[in-house]
Amino acid sequence: MVILEPPQHTLKLLRDSLPDDPSLVGGEGVENESAEVIAYVAALAASLADAQDFDSTTWVEALAPYLATLPALSSTSEDAVENFRVLAEQAALGGGNDDSDEEDEFGGEELCNIRFSLAYGGKILLHQTKMRLRRGHRYALVGQNGAGKTTLMTAIQNGKLEGWPNHLQTEYVDSGSNVDPVHEARHVLKFLLDTTGKSVEKCKAMLDELKFTQTMMDGTIGELSGGWQMKLRLAKAVLVDADILLMDEPTNHLDTGTVEWLERYLQQLTDTTVICVSHDTPFVENICTDVVHYESRPAWGPHRKLVHYTGKMSAFVEKQPQAKHYFELATTDLLFKFPEPGRLEGIRTSTQKFLEMENVNYRYPGASVDTLTNVNLKMSLSSRVAILGANGAGKTTLVKMLVGDTGPSNPDDCKLYIHHNLRVAYVAQHSFHHVEQHMEESPAAYIAWRFKDAYDREKIESLGFKISAEEQEKIDEFGLEGIWSRRMRAGILEYEVHKKNTREKDNKYFSKDELLTMGFEKLLKQTDEKIAAKEAGLDLRPCTTSEIQRHLDDFGLTQEFGTYGKVRGLSGGQKVKLVLAAAMWNCPHLLVLDEPTNYLDREALGALSAALNEWGGSVLMISHNKEFYTSVCKEEWSVGDGKVLIEGISAERKMKAVSKKKTYAKEVEGDELLEQSGGNTNANGDKYKDASVNFWGKTVSKKEVRNFDKAKKKGDVELMRKILLVPKGKLMPGHEELGDGLEKKK
């Protein structure tokens, strides 16, 4: 009599794995003493399968002793358990995870054949998945942003992957998204010598092959552009000659010639196994022999597993048609929504220029020759421009002049006009550096920190805007306390200057040229930036978590990551979305993208392309991804030999500039929300009304309205009464809550 009734499918798998012996098979009217043991073993196996535990040792230790009590299995119980485990594992995994279409005769020594789980923080990325690698194969690791591709390669490199063979030598070429000041201070040639153990001759020959100059070899890593730093990481990987080469976005920042060199190098490898993550589909198609895909299926529950496919990316897409977005720059469900740019004073059409350069030169301090010479160009809201050129040609140098981070070397002999109210969003190669100063904060908290004062704090504190000690000394000598406002008078930009210990009515207006002559360059840049931010309505836009999350939703960063996650837990692609969302918070007129395709997956690239084509602002990008930049840009600036050559023309676009500031509904949260629900009577809530007219019936100016709103948020009754010009001892009709001013509010 069988007491236990295990799942019938598990019991059937166990019987199928046992030898054909009459003593193990029960029949009608036949008392089978083996039935109880087999039922019990099947029940134990079902528990292990439910826990997704298919470790061979665990199964043998748990089940073999019971099967060994049966005479027919006394000497073969462990083999029977192993047969049973394999069948149960295949059934539990739905056949997909182990149905590799690789055949043993495909070639190559087996380097590893392991099963493992992988998590990051509290999130399970892979659960009881299998990975089998062969020598000489080149595997493309494919999955969406945030799936855990970089986490997997980091675990392999650090030897933290369960069951990973420790004798294998690995070399990791990372994407370069993490900026390390200590690493960047090292000298190029010495770094290569120290990390590879190779001779000076071999290291120099490798660098020569990649076109490094002697000056670059003797300089520090931090002096190299993003492309040259990636070349250095590749040079190290080639010299190390590891068993397994791990590559995370290896084509980031690389020019076309270097990508072709890398393809040729990888294709000739026979003893090294390559695992590569890249969103550059043509590159992956050219180099890979196999695809390992992060996949989810209903039978596996909520967690992903790795599934192996033999052949190139094109063969993989034929087997999985839903993955066709890897070859098409189109999005499916993901959409980006960019805020439309605000009105630019004096700009009435989308073709009217807001930026112009004539005969501009640029030379780095201490250099003997100009990096850029005789640059002539202009931009308007219709501009869609791709900047092309080899690594180190001066593309980023040109962009830094356009966004105001640097200035021409010949200011007296050239023209550089940038509209004083132009708002620029600059997503630089090393934008991650700023985000990663906030690793333990949520993305929403990072944006709140950056914009809570109604201007871009990160930009104001950058080198291009930071007031030097020399300029501060000039400000103190002049007695300048602050620049209060700005106006255009007879075509000349003038600034209202307030000096220390003077009355407001004694403020004076100075032209921009006069203030620049006094040495107040960075102070003026900060003033223009803050005024431009107010024109965008940043002083009215609430920096609350809910408002920021709505903005992050427009860039594909869901609440799970935007509000409840930390910057540390974001993938490279998710960090790009965060950087992009933060840059677009102030509704810019010009969006500058330096290598935007480096970390975004194909679907996100499709969403970015579609959003840029719908957006009403101007776009300037540096990219080596021709498929992407040609989908957006019709004008190309080729940088080389110090020159900028312009090809094509940006077509006129519909004027989408917003004529009025966007309004935002007042949000109730924190203590105010508690008060409205009866939980707190000490908060301000909505008891202070908005200001429209003062005590004497005159309309309150926009500036006073903003100051009143700030005072209202702080509960500063004294300041609110002062703005409304309420005499002491008087109550203002409609604002009785402000009291008579004789007793301060607590």
C-alpha cells in the first residue's frame, strides 16, 4: 500500500530512468515492496525540482541511499539518480535552457559547463541557468538594458560565479563608464608594462599598431579621449592573451578604422574564447559564432535563463523573430517623450540662427599648433547635425566651444555668437562621472539635488561656470553683491548690478562688454544660465518625487528604478536614460549628444531616434553609429586636420517652441498631506492664499509672485506681508491668515 502520492509526472520520470526489472514494476494483484520507496524518492525529487535545485551532488546524497535499499539498484543507485535528475531538469526547464542547438562535434575544448544563479542586490537576474563555453568560440551576450549582462561578466572576472573553473585566465575589457581618478593619473606606457608583464618592445609595438603617438605613450590615461582610452584597454587585452576575453561595449568611442581592426583580430582567434556585449549589431554579426540570450518563458516563472543559439545574430533572429529589433532601428513598446523647448527671445522661425562661428581657432594651452582653425558654422532650431571624424580629431573640442565650456584662441579676430537665453543640454562622454557621485541615492533624488534651486547646480559648479579666485577678488574689489536682472536696451544687453551697502534705487546697469572688461566672465555665465532656467519655468516646476518620476517615465526609467532604486544598481543603458532625463529637465533648445549609442540597447536606440525626430529643438551629436545618426541628422560636420567641413543641409522644421511657461499643479505631500487628512496641524498646508494684488490694490509683479511662493512654502509670514506691502497692525482682506504683523507667527 502506497501512502505517499507524489506528482504523477515526477513518478513517471523516475520509472523511466530505472532499469527494466520486474521487481521495480508493480502490477494488479502483485504486492510490490519497491512501490513505497519509489513513491518516497519521487516525492523528495519533486521538492527539489520545485526549488529549482538540480545540483547533482544534492540529488545523489538525498535520493541514492533510498534507492540503494532495493536489490535491483543496490550497486547502480547513483547512476539511476543521475539519469532521473537529468530528465527532471529538462522537464522543469521546459526543454529550452538545455536544448542548445550546439552539437559536440561543432568543435572546441569544453572550458566550462556550469549551472548557477545570479543576483544583484535583492534582484534575481538569472535563476538556475546553464552556461557551457567552448574554446575558440565567440559568444554574443544578448539581452535588454538592465537584464544583468555586465553583472554576469563582472562575476566571471572576479571569480564569483558559482561553479566557475578557477584555473581559467580571464581578461575584462570594460565599457569605460566608471571614471577612476587614480587610474586616469597613471602613465599610458607604464600602465601597459605593469599590467601585462610584457617587454617594452612588445608594448610599444602594440601601441604603434593602434596609432598611439610617443606623446600619448608618455602622457597620462586621463589625457586621452574616450576612444583612445578604449584602444588602450584593447591593447592590454591583446597582450595578456587570456583563455576567456570578456568585452563590454568594446566599440564605444572607436572610429571606423579601429572597429575594423578589432573585427579582424577577433576573427583570427582560435585558442581564446570571447564573450561580448555590444549594441553595435553589424559588429556583433561580423565577429560572433554563437548567441547567448537572456530569455524568459512562462514555464520558468518570473526569472530569466540563458539560452544558447549556434550561429550569427542573423541566424538567431531567424529562430526568434521577436528579436528582429536587433537589426531594425525601430521601437516596439518603449517610447521616449522629450519636453518641447521654450521660446527664444527674438527667434521667430525654426531657421533663424541662435549660434554662429566665423573664423574661429582653438589651441590647447601650452600647445604649439591649433587643434581647430578657421571654423565657420551656424545653428538654428531646425539643425540636425552629426559631427564625424577620427578619434582625437577635435570633435569634443568643437562641442565644448559650442556649449560655452571653452572659448576661441583668437577672440579678437573671430565671431562667436551664442544667444543669451539659449538652454543647452549636454550629454558628454563622461556624464556618468557626475551621476556616480550620487551612487547611494535614487535617480529621483539626484535630479532633485541638481535642480531644487531652480537652476542646474551641476552645470553652475562645473569648470566652465565656476568663478575663479582671481575673478572673485575682482568682484570683491568692485564691491559687487549681485546681478539682479538683465534687459535688452537699443540692441545692447545690460545687467542690473547691486553693490554692497547701497540702496536698491542706486542700482546701475552695465553692458555685457563693460562687465567682461571688468573680468566678470563666469559671473555673467552663471547669471545668463539662471535667467534662462527661469525662462523655462524651473522656478515654478516642483522638484517633488512624483513630478520627477513622471519625467523619468518619459525616458523609460520606471518607478522601480527611478524612485525606489539607487544609481548604483542601474545598468549602463539605464544610466544613459537618467543622464538624458536630467539634461532635458530644463526644456533645452539644443541637445548635444556625445556618443549616445554606447550603452543603449537597440529598442532604446529606436525610441531615442523617434523622439529626436518628433522633438522641436536642435540636435548636435557625435556618433560612430551611422545607422543611428543618419536616421536623425541630414547635416554632417567632418572634423579632420584642424578643419570642419560641412556636408548636407538640415531641412526646415515646424516651429514647436512654446510661447508660455508650462504650468504645474500644486502637489500636496509630506506634512501638508498629513494636515489635510487630519494628522498634523502644524504644517502650512494651503492656508496661505496666492498673491495677485498687494494691500494697495496694485498688481504684484512676476518676480514678487515667485518670491511670495517661496516664502509661502517656508511659512515666512513676515516676508509675505512685506511683499504684499501690508502695514504693521493691519489685516489684509482675503489674506487674514497673515495676521496683523504685531506678533510673529510660530
